[in-house]
Amino acid sequence: MSLFLAVSISFTLRFLVNLIAFWTLDVRGFIGLYLVVGSFFCGLFIPVHLFPKWLQVVAYATPFPSMLQTPIDVLSGWVLGWAAAALVASQLAWLVGLVGLARVVQWRAARRLVVQGG
């Protein structure tokens, strides 16, 4: 379940970043920024557990740890029982919130889109 939620969160975040293309001429800079920030805060380079306490708080205030650190913690047995259930519940909450945001942004983008020609 945690792995499925992680992939879904990752897709939804990437979808949101790509929706920026409706308002800008070039989205590559935003994609690069997303990759750098997301890779750092998801725990790809350094596990989030090794961050200083203040940086852990910042990281867990974003959905990025739910994409990599949370599935690793759950699947490796780092967290068990109710703690694992709480992490999966936080992943589910992030997914619901991000999908809702993506729906609103896509709706706004579709209202802005003008297609001419045949």
C-alpha cells in the first residue's frame, strides 16, 4: 500500500509541475527545481532521519518524504505497527490533498486554454 501511494504521490506532483506549462513558455526550469528540491527532501541523497531536527520538520511539511523515505521505512521494518499505519495515513492524506489541488489547477488551466484552428 505504501509503495502504491508513493508512486501515486510522485505522479501527482509531476503532473502539477507540468501543469505550469499552461502559464509559462518554458517549464524546464520548474522541472529542474522540482527534481533538485524533491530529490533532497525525499531522502534520496541523505535519509531524512539524519537531517537536523529543524530540517526534518521542514522536510515532513512537504510531500517529498512520502515518495521515498516513507516506503523505505515501512517496507524495511524501520517503523512497525501503529507508527507504520500513521505513515501510510499521512501518505494517503498527501495524495488526497494533491489530487484535489491538481483537479483545481487543471480546471483553471482548461478555462484559460484557447485552441484555434482545425
